[in-house]
Amino acid sequence: VQLVESGGGLVQPGGSLRLSCAASGFTFSNYGMSWYRQAPGKERELVAYISSAGSSTNYVESVKGRFTISRDNVKNTMYLQMNSLKPEDTAVYSCSWKNYWGKGTLVTVSS
């Protein structure tokens, strides 16, 4: 199993980024997937979840209305569109399937 995140970087407050998670080694289309984040000095938190077909999504309250999780089951890739970014969104963002994790991609929101 491999989960590889990309798309992180430095962005100003109010800006946008789109993260990607490329999955391999399992039947991606059969399973729900999640995005997590861990800010410096804080515990990891679940940011968003998407069902196997993409028909159901859930978000942590702090990102509702700003982040959108989606997936492409042909490309075996999951996405996280992040808009109206705030400094408190600064974290390492990782995708997860069962007990597997990617290495993460760093998102820094700063002016």
C-alpha cells in the first residue's frame, strides 16, 4: 500500500490550495478515505472523510464551508480543496486508509 500526498506549500491567509493523495496497492474504489492534519505541538485531527463512491462526506467543524473533499476512482486519487485558508490551518496534512498513512504534505498559512 502506498499513499502519496502532494500540493502543500506556503500560502497567504485567504488563499487556496488543493492537496492530492495518490493511492496504490489496494482497490481504492471500494473504501472510504480520510484526510488528517497535525499542527505543531498539537494532536492529529480528522479533517474530512469521503465514502467509497464519494456520495457521502464529513468535515470537522472548523473547516466546514471552506474545505471540500473529493475523489477520482479512475485515477485512484483523493483531493482536498482548501479555500479561505487561515493561519490556524497550518499543519502537515496526511491521507489515510485503514492503518496506512502517507508521509504528509506541509501547509503553511502565513503573510
